[in-house]
Amino acid sequence: MMKFVLILIVFANLLLSACSSEQPPQSARQSAAGGGGNTSLVAAAQRISDLCSVVPDSLAAKIVPNAFAPGREQFPLRCTLNNGKSVLEVTLEKGFALEGDPLADAEFISGLAQGGYLQRPVPDSAYLAVLINRDPKVVLYVEVAGHDGKDHRDDAIAVAREILARWH
């Protein structure tokens, strides 16, 4: 029960961070300047109706072995894989113009659309927001909660890279 409460607190903090209007680090502002995104990625993201269809099976099986049937949500568009211990959750937000950068206080990851923003709220989890477009806003979120003591930074980045590659 205590772990569940801690996870809820961390998740709430992540949501508050994502809604923050603070300025991103200078390197992030320079990399994400310009407002528009890759039109092919935006078009592909707009066509997605089942996010589980683009989650890479081989990576998902490695991160969440023996996962239960995927959980699918439409609002927001989300796919959740879980095996009772580990979780891989991918969310796609599409909407109005984006003010600031998602998770602007996070580690900036270049090479992911207009940039990725990575946080590691606890040692065995990673939360990555990939900015695809500002107006209209398109952001891909990848969250890995391993509950296994391992660093899942590279797992979250690999899942995001694979999804983006499928959209090209």
C-alpha cells in the first residue's frame, strides 16, 4: 500500500511539472525553437487510434515480460502494459498550442522529434515526454516503472525511438 501511495505522489508531481510554465533550459529552447514539427510525424500521430498498435512488441516483452493484455484508453490515447510488477505506459496527447516545453526541468534528449524531456522520479523508473509539435500540440509520453532496481532511461528512449521510426 505504501508503494502505491508513493507512486501516486510521484505521478502527481510529474503532472504538476508537465503543467509548469517555467522556461526550459537554454539548450532545450534552442533545439525546440520554431514551433512547427516534422509534418510526417504529426500526420502519423493524428491518424493513430490505437496506441498499442505502435508499441514495439520486442521492447515491450523485454521491459514487461509476461504482460497481461494491454490496457487501451481513448481519452487520452494510451496503451498500458503491466505484469503486476513492471509497467510500460505510452500516451499520446493531441490538442491546442503548447506553452513552454513538457517537463522543461528534465534532462533534454536530442534526436527525438523536436526533443525529449526525461525525468527519473525514482531509481527504477523513467518518464519521457517527446515533443512532436507545438501548434497543434502533439506530445508522446513513455513511462517505464520497472520496480526492479534497474535504470530504465534507455528503455524509455528506445521505445520512443521505435515508435517515431514507425511513424516515418
